[in-house]
Amino acid sequence: MRKRPWAVLPWAAAGLCAAAPAPEVIGTWRLICAPGPSEGCLLRHRDADLRLGPYRIAVEVRSVSGVLVPVVAVHGVPAQKVVGSVLGIVIGLRLDGGNWLELPCAPTLLCTPTAELAPALATAFPGAASMRLRLQVTLPNGDTLPRPEHAFDLRATSAALGRLTSGGVIATASPAPSASDWMGMLRALVGRR
């Protein structure tokens, strides 16, 4: 009897699905864990996970300076493409109508708070009911593009953070350089103290 290769496909697909567990939904968050325990988990906002062609823009939770905070990640864009076309990208973030906080974006398009801002953001974040994001793009000539804003509900954030920390390895990110860090780097470049 001749074997039909397509007869094996459902079993192969079932094996692949078992290797990557389905995301766990906790309030407005999705906990996405890699199959291996050493690869860890990622917490991503379910409504702030947008696909634009080959690019993905997502609000994720990462450890910055040892605390869990929201960050904005743009996946799928080569860094050299971004650096060559814009001077700066900053994400504005506001929790529950509070003050706007700036999350500067690295050339890798991971937008994180500064080390000074991270602890205060980590304290306010678990209890917040809403989050508003604003994109600010500055072109090489100094012009800024219009600032689109989007609001997102936050539900069960504290529970989702607890579940993330119980999952093992957590994605980390370096804090954005503060203004004093930038000045120190500039002084080092020109040889002044």
C-alpha cells in the first residue's frame, strides 16, 4: 500500500501546535511563552499589537532597570533603514490622564523609559485603567510629523504582571539614555569635562 504524504500533515500540525503553547489571555494582556522554559515569556497588550505589512508594532512589558514597565517595540524594520530616514522617534505614554512620559526609541526601534523614569512608571502601571500613546517623529531637518495618538484600556494588569513573573525568564530592555547621559557622551566625544 502506497503512503500518502498529506495524510501525515494533521499529525505534524498537531505536533507543532503542542510545541508552542497558545497565548494565555489575562484581562487586556496576552502572555506568550516560548516552548522551552529557558526562553521565557512575553506580555503583550492584545489591542496594541498591530501589523502594518511586514512590520509589527506592539506594547509589551519588559524589565527595564529591574522593574516591569510598558515598552513599545517595532519589529521587522532594519535599524539602518530607520536611522537613515529620521532623526528621532519618541513615544509619549500617559497613564489614566496623568502627565505625558517620554519613551525614547533606540535605533533598534525599542522605545523604553529612562532609568530615572522606570521606577515611577513601574509603580503606577499595575493599577492604571487606561494608557494613551503618542508617536513623535523628528526628521533630519528638524521638522516633526503630526503626532497620532491612541488610547488603550488596561484590565487585570496587576494579575498579568504576577503571571509573567511566575513564568520564569522575562524579556529585558536597556533603559533609554537620559539627557545627562547624552551630555556625558557628547563631552567624551569632544574631550571636555
